[in-house]
Amino acid sequence: MHTITKDVNGKVKKTSASNAEDVCTDLPCTTSLLDFKLRRAQLLAFQDFSESLSQLKIRPAEFSVLAMIAQHPGQKQTTIAEMLGIKRANFVFLMDSIESRGLAVRHKEKNDRRSHSLYLTDGASVLSRR
């Protein structure tokens, strides 16, 4: 029988039954169990979060965009996309969806008409209270 563990550097190692007792008392076995439990908790929390948002007909990515606009009203569209790590083309698609539902608006900048500032609408404010 073999036991698979990770060393302190995260490198996977396989041990035989003869020294398996020593391995399971080391920190890596505990860490692996802790990692598993933390990952399971994260998945359950995200599932609950997604289900709550689905009742409002909002996807998690859209929620992230709305939350960033709420924290940074008037911020440029490209800046919010960069802060969230969303590619420009994908962000435009997200904003199209959000804007079509009346949750946010894009205003063209006076100095640079290619740039858009983002603002929440009253519809988003009503949504956040729900």
C-alpha cells in the first residue's frame, strides 16, 4: 500500500507502507485534509451565493461588475474590467447585458468619446435592497 502526500514545498511524494505512519503525523497530511475541507466549504458557499443571485436573475460575474461600479461610480469601463481581471470583449458583453436590464449606464467621457464612465441606476439600488 502506498500513501500520497505533499511535502512542505507542495511537491507530491509517494511513500510505501513501511514509513506511512511517519508521513501521516507530518504537517502535509493535515494540510491536505484542511485544503480539502476549505475547498468544500468554498464550493458550498459559492453554490449558495449563485443560487441567491439566480433568484434575482443575476450571474456572479454581473454581480461583481455591479459591486465594483457601486464602489467606484464614474470609473472608466476599462479600469473596472482590469480590476476584475475580465477581458475587454467579455466586459463589453457583460455591460451590454447589465445595461439592457436597466441596472447600470455608460456615459461617454467629454474629453475622450471612446471612453465610458459607469454608473448604477435606481434599478440596481432597488435590486441591492432585495
